Amino acid sequence: MSTDQTAGGIAADRLRSIIERIERLEEEKKALSGDISDIFAEAKSAGFDIKVIKRIIKERKLEPSEVEEQETLLDIYRRALGM
């Protein structure tokens, strides 16, 4: 099939290119995930609490107002449960 041929109305070379790019990115993602796991293991061996680190990472992605809102709700829910 030449670069300009289509199969069933689909540009085969373009489709192949897209799929190969996704496959490369999936491999990169897998490698990065392994690197992140290694860093969490390092943090754990240094005595850090992984759950707390993950929560901080999640909070740092939020706007300050969103963090404040969540903290307020958390406090309200705790008080409602007598905690």
C-alpha cells in the first residue's frame, strides 16, 4: 500500500503513524510510572508516609480555594461524625 492509498476510506499510513505514536507514548508512560514507583520506595525507606505524600501531590494540583473548600468540608464532616 502506498502512502496515499486508503483502505475502506481510511488513510492507512496516517492511522499507522497515530498508532505507533500512541505505542511509543505508552512505553514512555510505563517507564515514567516505574520511575515514580522507585521514588515512592525511596521516600518510604527514608521514613516518609506515602499516603500523605500522595495527598500533598494531589492538593498541589488544585487551586488554593479548592483546597480550602475541601478542608472546610472535611472539618464539617468530622464534626458531624464526632471525630
